[in-house]
Amino acid sequence: MKGFNPKKRSLKILGLLFLISIGVIYLILPILEPEPEPVFIESFVLTDLNGDQSDLIEMHQSKFLIINFWATWCAPCRKEMPLLNNYHLTKSEDYPNVIGIAIDELDQVNNFVAELGIDFPILVGQSEAYDLMESLGNSILTLPYTILVNQEGMIVWSKNTEIKSEDLEQILSLL
């Protein structure tokens, strides 16, 4: 046979087998990966806007809860605050409450809250709030960071960027 090259044919077959093997690995690999361990909120005390100590677990009260980590110096955080406040003011009784955790100075947070008229509860912390945020799944420590906690205290939704109205709709669909 003219033009028949056994080496070339063997290379084509090996290449095809290699591609099939890679495809099979990518199909099977997600099945073999273990489910990530669930993350639960724990007792954690931070200062509220009046300077009093508040425990996150006591604020949870075994109900769905939206927790938003933010700072006054964070532009996307400032942008999402009116949306979260409007949600807080207009939500029905059976929808999740909102708690903000500001990683900032108490005076700056009080000024910001007064300026924007924020009505939902705010806790304030510094490095301890960063530690809490990291323990609740934000390993890259970006702001804003928002989570939804279910009745058992398990995080069932999270986002590392600004919250939009579509995100609130998605959160409500999980209830």
C-alpha cells in the first residue's frame, strides 16, 4: 500500500487514546472528589454600634440569617448597603434577617450608618472580625463577603463580591 506508515498510524492511535483517557479522567474526577465539609457559625462576640457585646449565635436564633461582612472604605460594600437595608425594611417576617459585620473603627461605622440610615443590626470588629470571616469560608479575605446561614447554623450560600438584587432572589429561593 502506497502511503501507509505504521509509525504514523501508531502515533495517531496513541494520541486518540490519550485524549480519550483525559476525557474519562475529567468525567470521573468530580465524582471522586469528596464533598466539602460543611461550615457552621459558632459563638462569636463582637461589639454592636452602642459599644455593647453581642454574640453571633444569640442573634442567629435558629432562623435563616444573612450575614454581610463590609467596611466603610470598601466601595462595593458602600454600594450594596442601600439594597440590604431596603431588603431589611421590606422583607416579610418569615424571610431571613440581615446582620452586618463591619471590619472598621466603631466611630467611622456609626457615622456611615447614620449617613445612609442603615436600620439592620451592625456588629463591629477588627482582626477578630477578619478571623471570623475567614473561619466562615472567606479564605481570600475579600470584602464584601455575604453568607446565608440556615436554621442549624450551616452556611448554605456565599458570595465574595457585591450583592445585587438577583443574589437576594437566589437567597430567597433557597428557603
